[in-house]
Amino acid sequence: MSRNDRFTRLVRIAHPAGRRPVYARCEGDLFITLAGDVADLHQAIRQGRPLPEDGARIRKDRAQLLAPACPSKVICVGLNYRAHAEEMGKPLPPEPLIFLKPSTAVIGPDEAIELPPDAHEVHHEGELAMIVGERIKDVREDQAMDAIFGYTCACDVTARDIQRRESRYTRAKGFDTFAPLGPALALTATFNPAEHTLRCWVDGELRQQTRLNDFIFELPRVVAFISSIMTLLPGDVILTGTPAGVGPITEGQRVEVAIDGIGTLHNPVRRRP
């Protein structure tokens, strides 16, 4: 058994019948499709029931992988690693610093990150993402992780020149294609982030590497803090911050974000047509 096989991983794919998005579990060379959305599957797990299958078995080489969630919003935590705050020349925040990306920024594996014409310095930011499994508001820290469906890889793509010029995050981080997610999600019940490592490469050059146990604000604090501000819905995505090593990406390059136990998210970079 490989290391990855020890973790229950799901994918979201385009079902061959009608191309509708469905979740599926991994079994050897096959994807076994499941019945239900994020909330249905999360509830089954919470209740100790088997994940409901809909009967389709699809060869992995014939499946189109999609982003593992279709969120109403993407909530991001800025400056959640000390070394990254230092490289950006910013003081450590006294509480989680959050901002939003629109749902339209989300893309899946192998989809292109598109460089907008008015951005001339675009950076990669490899991150661990959490996918919310149930509606929550004002959740306590000791209950927060019960609401998380699973974890996936993410890249918080940022137009750094716009961010510097405006001293704001919305436009610099909100362009279409600026929130790649995937390729799979590891279920919370079988995956402990602190035991895993995040890496980010650009054209094979290792740019970022960190164990996922070096957060300024721990994950339960992040979830509870965000839920005290806004209601989180099933499928919403929380980006937990990027480690040191962020840097530029240019047209023709390829960005890879990997977390052992989840997989590697690949995205080419191109100039917007």
C-alpha cells in the first residue's frame, strides 16, 4: 500500500452521462461515482454511514477532473506563516487577516491560469485549502473541524503589482482563473495536515516547501473566526495561507502544487486571449 492509499480521497469529475459534476471515490484504476453533493456526503460521514454510490465505474484515464468544490465564496487567510510575512515585509497580524476571492476565480486541474492584460507581475502562492461540509455560523473552535469535509491543494494567484499599487486585495486576487483547486480532496477523518508537506514548483523548480504545522493561526481558530463573521455554506473553500517562497509566473510556464496524501495540482500559465 502506498502512502497516498492510506487516506480516503475523493475527486469531482464530469459524469460521462450528461457531463454533470459528481463526486467519486478512488479505487485502483477506477473512479466509483457517488450519489449526493458535499452536504449529503459530509452528513453520511458524520453519521458513520457508507458513502452512497450511484453505480458508475469510470476509468481514471477517461475521466475529466474538476475543481473538488463549487463554492459560493473562497475565503483566504493572509500572512498565516511567519516566514511569508517576513518576506513581504509585513508585521504579524494580531488576528486572522481574511479576504475573499469570487467563485468565478475557481478552476480545476490542468486548466490554465490566465494572466490579465493589466497585470505585469503575477505570483504563485501554494496553499492548503479546506472544503466546508455543512452550514455553520459562530462555531466554537473545539467543534470547528467537525464541519470541514476535506482538504485539497490550492494556488492563491496574485497580481502583485496591482496589490502593491492599490494596497488592497480584491482586484489583485479576484481575476478569473486565480483560484486553482485540486486534484482531489482528502477527507478530514483520515487526514491530519500537520503530518504532511506542501510543495510548489514552477517549471520543475521548487519554490515553496513547508510542513503543514507552522501556521500562525491554527485551523480550528481560522474556521471559528471566519464563521463569527459570515455564514459558511457546504462547498465553501477556505485557503489557509501560503508559506515563504512566493514568486513570479509567466506565460508558458507550469505551476504545480503538491501535498502528499492529496496529489499534485497542475496548471499551465497563459496570457489571456
